[in-house]
Amino acid sequence: MRRKHDLRIRFFNEFSISSPYYEYAPSSHNSTQLALLISYLVANQDTKVPKEVLMSMLWPEEKDKEPVGALRNLVYRARKELQCLYPDKDIDYIKFTQDAYYWNPDLYCQIDIVDFENYNNLARQETDPERQFRYYYRMNRLHTGEFLSNLTAVEWVQYRYTYYKNMYINCALSMCEYLYTRSHYDEAISLCDKLIILYPEKEGFYRYKMLSYLGVNSIKTALEYYHTALDLFSSKYGTDISDSFRDIHQEILARLPNTECSIDELEVTLEDDGEADKTFYCNLDIFKNIYQLNARSAKRSEAKYYLLLLTLLPAKKESIPDSVKTKEIMNDLYRILSVNLRKNDVFTRTSLTQYSVILTVMDDSNLNLISQRILKAFKVINHDTDILIDIDWKVIE
């Protein structure tokens, strides 16, 4: 008869250890140190961890001290807590030998990250696509969240977090590939929707979603989603991904129905979408086209075309602005540009901390007025003295 597991241990999402009698979950015990000690020993179950390593991991700010007493006390608390898993048995969960602690190797544990890696290795060795997909499916079932998601400030957790995140993304992309190539388009779209929520920065999931829309012959939906993806990456991440999707875009255009329209119908299609009172915002791909068009017109026009680059900078070179605060200020800057530039100007997001603007003015004085207007509006909304704005410009010629 197959032996039952003594313990079930989870690392994905939040750490927990459960038995038929009790569940240890750090979120209910309010002790980060306790959770770090136990999770570290389990994650390194094949290793005897020296006291010095544990002390350095648990108290990194006390490099010149050796909190031996604090470690001994923490191990005592951990053993006492773990004893609740099997209250009627005398089990030594954390063992000690030769100045090192280690997780009891005699315990029969089902550990999610161990199973996750095993399935990944089996999938990579498997040559049959269907059997390979089953292994990836099991990995997907195990992945209930990121590795120790509430402890990611700790260095060793960050490493494992990235390691398992990348492994899961590769698994998820392989699942999308299988579902798409087997014409399970609806399942592929559903899976991509979930994955895009988790990893909105990963282009591959958008790609398989668009391909699956084409698979179910939803050509118009695929085209709309293509533009949505481009706008998202341009506005949120300041990157142009049009080259990555160029082949899909060409296929979408080739499969659009060849329906002729009258000039009145064309005019309705091209009419403004209700944002005429604001400055024109577009993704980087469209911005490039407008720039190139203005560069061609510059030689024949009396007006001057300028390229502006607005960049958020830390007030002190060595400091790094808070990412949440930077995001808020970039959103505020978007609103400033929308209402403080003119209707015939164009702007786009160029990076996480930059916007680019194309201005059409008659002389340099107008350029200075617009720049001062932006700086004045920015000063009103930005009360953070740690973040400044720099405006650079060049003539388009």
C-alpha cells in the first residue's frame, strides 16, 4: 500500500505546513522570522545549514554580531509550533548536528515546489506532445501564486521567486502553444486571459490570444485586440511591440473582408472618437509615422516642427524614486499634456519615465511658452521634491 504523506507543504502563494490535525500558516501567527526559518530549512531540506548562515539570513542588519541566543530561541519556538502538527507524537522536525540545523529527512512530505520541478523535468524530457501537456497541466494546477509572495523582500526568496516564476511562464507558454496547435482556441483564449492578468508584461500571451482569435475566425476582434495590446505596452511600459506582432498584423489585414464603402461611410469611420478637446495621444508605432510625415513636410512648411522629450529625474543622482510614486506622477503628467498642449500636437509614452511630444509652432518663443506651461502645471501637481522633470527638444528637419 502506498504510504500517505506525513505533511503537505506549500510555498506557492503563502507558506504553510499541514497535517490531518493542524495547519501552520504564518499569516495567522504574525512571525516573519519564524516563517523564514522553517521555510528556509524545508526549501533546503537536503542541506545541513550552519548556524552562521541562518543568522546572516534572519538578521542581515546585524553583520558584526552573532545572535546565537536569538537563533536558539527561534528554533525552540519553531519546534514548539510544529509539534502541533502531530500533538500525540514526539517528532523532531528540526534536527541539529555539527553546529548546523536541518529539516528531518525521515519525514515523508509532499512539497509543492518539489513536485513542480519534477513535473517540469519530466515535461522537458517528454517527446510526446500530449503527455508533455499533462505534465505542464499538473504544474499549472500546483502554481497557486508566486513563491512566498508575502516574503519577497528577503534576498533568498527573491532568487527562488524569479526562478519559479520563469519556470511557470515557460510552462504556461508551452500550454498555450499546445492548445493553439491542437485548435483548442477557446481554451487557449481563456488561459491567456488568466495569464495576462498575472503577467501583463509578457508579449507571448497576447500573441497566442490574437492567433486564437484568428483560429476562430474572429478577425475584427483580433484587430481590435492588436491595437489594445500596442496601446497597453506603449502607455504602461513605454515600449513599442509592433515588430513582434508584425506577422500577425499582416495576417489579420490579409483576412479582413474586402467590403467596399462609400466616401460618406469612410468619413464616419475616420471621424473623431470624442477626444477632440484633448491633445492627440497615440502609441509609439503611430508616433513614429507622424514624426516621419512631419520630417518630410518640414522642408516645405513655414511652420517649425519640434520633438520634445519629457523625463522624470531624481532630485539626487544617487537616489531611486519610488516606483509607485513615479507611476502616479506619470499618470498626472499624461493629464497635463492632454490639456496643456494644443489639439494638433501629438504625444506618446516613450519609456517608464518619459513622454515624447511633436509640436508644430511658428517660432521658438511659442516653444518656450509651451514648455513653461508644462513646467508650471507640473509644479502644481507634483509636491514630491525628490522627483524633477527635464524637458529636452530638437528641431525636426
